[in-house]
Amino acid sequence: MNHEHVDQICPLCHISEGSLFYQDNREYFRCPTCHLVFVSPKCFLPPKEEQAQYDKHENSADDPRYRRFLGRLFTPLSQRLHSGSCGLDFGSGPGPTLSVMFEEAGHSMEIYDPFYAPDPTPLHQQYDFITASEVVEHLHYPQRELDRLWSCLKPEGLLGIMTKRVIDQEAFSRWHYKNDPTHVCFYSIETFQWLANHWNATLTVSDAVVVLFQKDNSFRAD
């Protein structure tokens, strides 16, 4: 493999080189195996600049509009949970809200965020469910992070992901979502189907931005 193409290796499946999918001020590559669209690590913001972008967010558990937005993930996931389940909100952000919503519904919650709640202790526990709302598009190392989350789920546990999805090149060219410099990975239905196969998981597509993965009862880590 040419050294110059190393940055085009898919960060999710690590199987294939991506081919150029779109270009503006960044180059976006698409993996032919898992269909992830991704940018080169050369485009990653330094941590301080990345956090400065997140600091601009004004999300709060006191904001009913933000709660309605998160309801797209909260509602279908909470309908599948047993009472008193334990969960992790991964990438909880500067104003944790999903964790509050689940606690109000009678579940116990932990939070983790590399910038705002960086204590890694919650990543060494087991959960009935894990949420990742508007998080996976920011992951520099999606295979490592998503596999780690999957390992934190108990058998029959649920992983709920909310992120806008890639449709095609034409839609991508007009897509505001790609313009956020902290967004470095973009997923499609095919990507989530690849992940479901990778994990031997049951995939449920809840709506245009939410998918749920359920771990098999007999799952064991490799």
C-alpha cells in the first residue's frame, strides 16, 4: 500500500482504502466495505480548538426544545427498557440532559465525555443500555470507541445512536452537517448494517436519525 494512501484507510473497519467521495475545504473519502464517509486525520482539530467548538453549545436539561430533540432517541429506547435499568450517556456534553431524562424515568445513569466528564471509570462498567446522541460523527477512532462501548453492554443490552445519515453524493454536497469542523465521520444505513454484522447485533432503524443495536443474549467478546 502506498504510504500516501494511509490516511485514506477506513477508521471504522480498517479493511479498505476510501475513494474520494466529495471535496470542499476538506476531502471526504468513502469506504467501499462499510460505507463510512470520513475525513483524513490531517483535518482533525487540535483538542483545544475542538473543545472551543463544543463550548459554544447552549444545551441544557431546562430547555424543552432540547428535550424534544433528544426525545427522538429517548422515546424508542426507553420503551424497550426494563424498569430500573442502568445506563451510560456517552458524550454527554457540557449540559448533560439525556441522563437526566432517563433518571426522571426511573433508571440509574452514568455519564462520560472526553472533555466535560473525562473520568474513565464509567467505561469499565457494564450497562443495560448506552446512549450516544450527536456523538459518533465526532469520533476520531470510531472502531476503537464503538467496540469499547459495545463491550460495556450486558447481554441483550441496547446501544442507541442518534446522528444524521449520509444519503448520496448529491445530498452530501448540500449538507450543512458536513460543514461542522468537528464532524469527521458520517454514517449511512449501510454503515450501521455493517456494524450490526460486525457485532452480531439486531439493528432497528427508529427514524431518519436514530438507530438501536441490541446485543445477542449469547454474546461474548473475542
